[in-house]
Amino acid sequence: MSRMKKFLAIVLVIAMMVPSSVFAATESPHKMDIHHWTTFITQAYCGYRKLLTIILNGHKMVEGVDFVVVGTKPITGGNHTLVIKGVGYYTGKTTISYRITKASKPVVTVSAKTQMTLMKGIKASTLKNSSKKITLDLNAGSTVTKVYEVVGNIAKQYVSVSSNGVVTLKKGAPKGTYKIRVRFSGSPNYEGGSTIYKINVK
């Protein structure tokens, strides 16, 4: 028997020994139906629609990868019900409970111009002959009530603040750090709280 015939004979014997299942096409993984799965999730209010990661029946599932939300996802505080639909390796629909709790306090920002003024401070020489006004144009949401106050009795001699956040550094105010406290009322999305802004006269 020639070498070629011997080689072909060996290949044939090996092929007969290997189970036929090895050569079978790989079947697609079976999709899991989530229609009887449910869960309860809680997140703090953030002001935008966050992508959800949930645990359903022991499976960690990521929104957009393993499931999608049917309809509009809520962003306001309170108890909600979400209908989700499985995608990818999952199929079917189910309903989950979704609670958005209040944030600890409002996310407060000021304009870039005001922020720059607070960072640089005010030169005392500019207050020698006139007063100066700074507006704390806070963005804390329309449902949040803001109350402004000057911190410290001595500071109140040189600084005042209006109900809408206009701070007045009076003429002749000496060098120092003046503090304005802003108190926030609670709202459906936020707990009440306060923050302090510092104005440096140097």
C-alpha cells in the first residue's frame, strides 16, 4: 500500500471514531422568557433618565442590552410601574416596580459669569466710593423655594441680600470673607437643605 493510501486510511479511521455531533452545526442558545420574573428597584432622583441595571430571577440585566423599557421611563420622584421587554438572550415582557426617591438636596449651579466673580473675589478698593452687586443666579429647579440670608451679625453691617439672590456689598466694606446661606425647601424630587456661597473682599 502506498504512503498516500495509508494516510487516507488513517484519516478515515479517525473520522469514524469522532462522534458525528462534533460536526453538527452549533445551535443558537435558547432564549429565556422573562414574563414571570419580577423585581423592585430603587434609585435616587437625578433629573434625567438613567440606564437601568436590574437583577431578574438571579440574572443581571442591563437596559439596552438585555431589555428595553416599553413606553416612557419616568424621572420624577415616587412609585412607578415599568413594563420591560427582553432582547438579546431574553424574550417576553414583564412588569417591575420602580421607585425614585428624593435626592438629598437640589443640584445647585450658578452661571459661569457669577462663578468667575466668586472665584476672583472683589477688590476692596472698588468698594471705597461705591457699592457692588452680585446676583446669585441659582438654578435649582422651579419647584424649589430659595431663601437667602447673610451669615454673621458683623457681616450684615456690610452685606445685604434680596429675596431673589442679589447680594449688595456696601460702600466701604472691609476686607474679609462674607458668607451667604441659601436654604432650599423640600419638593417632590428633593429633600430640603442649604448651601453657602463665599464672597472674598481682598
